Amino acid sequence: MKIERLAEILDAYGGDPLRWPEAERLAAQGLAARDPRAAAMVAEAEALDALFDAAPVEAPSAALMARVLARRPRPSLWREIFPEMSAWRPAVGFALALVVGVGVQSAAADRLGLTMEDETEISSEEGASNTDVLGPLGSGETIYEEDVL
């Protein structure tokens, strides 16, 4: 144990050897027993501990507690549900948007009576002066290219 390490221990844990790290406790106590400078450092830390112990301690007021709690950072709903998935946020957002888009498209197709079996043919009507005509097979309705564009 070196005196510099003893100083670090005293700064971090105070003068009570019971609070010192167990792995270094015996070495620190041995240094304090044989080195007068180390013994003086331990005595000074013990005096500071006694001063802190003598100070009056008041419980924080309800207003202070409310202010502290109001300013604490709160995790987002995303972090509460998926605490380790911050890198996946854009991919999950895209996937959700895709699912919603497919659902809306499917609902709209059902409402309009469209099915996957509907086919479209492009043909030229006689007498239509070479204008392309679009129309679903089996329906009597004719849609001209100019109407679509």
C-alpha cells in the first residue's frame, strides 16, 4: 500500500476502516500503523467524518421533492417497451408503415370490389384512330388512354 492510494481511499470512503475496500483494508491499516503521515491522514479523515455526523440532517420538503421528480428524465414509451432496440427504430417504423399501407390498400380494394383476378387488356378499337383503349376483361366499360393520363 502506498500513501497515495491511502489518500484516494480516505477521500472516497472516509476515515472509518469498515467502509474501506475489503481487499485493501488490512494493507491500509498496516500503513497507518507504521507511517506517521498516514496516521495523520486517517485522523484528519476521522475528524471530518465526525463533523459530518454532527451536522443536522433535515428531510427534503415536499415541494423540493416534487420539483426534483418533475425534472427527472423519463423514458419514452418506446424505451419502456423495447429498451434495447434503439437501432431498430427506423426499420420497425418502416415495417409498421408498410403494414398499414397494405391494410389500407386491401380495404380500399374490397370496398371498390376489385380482386387480384381482375385483368386489364390493351386493345385498339376499330374506328378509334389508333388510340389505345384500356378496359377490364368482362366489363362493358371502356376507358381511353387520354382519360387515364
